[in-house]
Amino acid sequence: THARTHPAPARLRRMVQEATNSEAWGPHGQLLSKLADASVEGGEAHAQIVGGLGRRIDHARAHPEKWRNAYKSLLVIEHLTKHGSPRFVDEMRSRRYLSVLETLSKHFEFVDPKDLKDHGIAVRNRAKSLVLLLRNSDRIKEERGVARKNAGKYSSYSSRDAAREDTWSPRKSERASHWDAGTAGGEGGRGRGGPPAD
């Protein structure tokens, strides 16, 4: 058994800020892996990650020139949907967060006044892609299955993390590990094993 050191809340907030900053490059893989690992711990770590991402998106909506904050937050959400905790998946599929993502996908606008480049479309398209993923339970299971198979290459999702999922959630049999069970049948991306996006 390997002992794991968990980031303190202040450090975790900085990690989220770094992953979603305004630099011209995307969040690097090691940082995404650390966030995915932290999300598995639940509790305060989960709250810090979700809260930090929400604040970044809200700030970009209020200040569209900060469009990279929103775009990179969407990249983090996509990574954690595939590599993070089932609780994170369930929360992003909730009405509260899906409505925010849908708003981004339809209404985020920003054209750089210097070169007239439309950056809003990049945010809208990324948000639209993420909404489609979150609404498709079978695809989520498929993506998480790929993540498990690649555990040797991507340290964010290890066999230890898979084992932890069986202990998460007050409704274990319904929610704890359904995202990592075999792909279920069903139309419209709503398989038998996953709850509908409410």
C-alpha cells in the first residue's frame, strides 16, 4: 500500500488557478493528474476543485476578455470527468452545472479588439463538446474505461483510485462505481448503469 500526501486547501486552490490561468498554453498533464488524484479524496478537496472551477468560469463570464480562464476550466472538467472521481462526474451532470456549461456553449462572446480574432467560438465549441459528453452516460463509461486501461501511462487514474470508488458515496450501490462498470445498453446515451442528467 502506498501512502499518499494530499494537497492542503490553499495549495489545491493554487493548483486550480494555475491549471486555468490566462497563459497561452494549456494545463500540463502532471497538474491535471494531481487534480484528478485529489478529486478522488472527496470532502474538502472536491469542494476546492469544484468551487475553484466555478469561480474561474463565473469570472470569465463577467469579463469575457478572460476567455482563457473559461476555456481552460472546460479542459480541466473534461479531464476530471474521464480521470477523476465519480462524485465529480455526478456533480458536473447536475442541473446546476450543466446549465452553466450550456450557457457558455450558446452565449459566450469575445472578439479581441486588437486583431479581431473570435475567441468566443473556441469557448462555445469546447463547452458544447463537454455538454455532449456529460449527457452521454455510455460515453463517459467508455472514456473512463480507456483511462483505467491507460493507468500505466496516466498516473491520475490508478488501480488504487478504482478501488477507492467502491467506498465513495452514501448510496454506494447506485452511485459509487456505476461510472466504472461495464457499458450498459440504452438509447440516447442513458445506459441502465448511470443516472440521468438531471
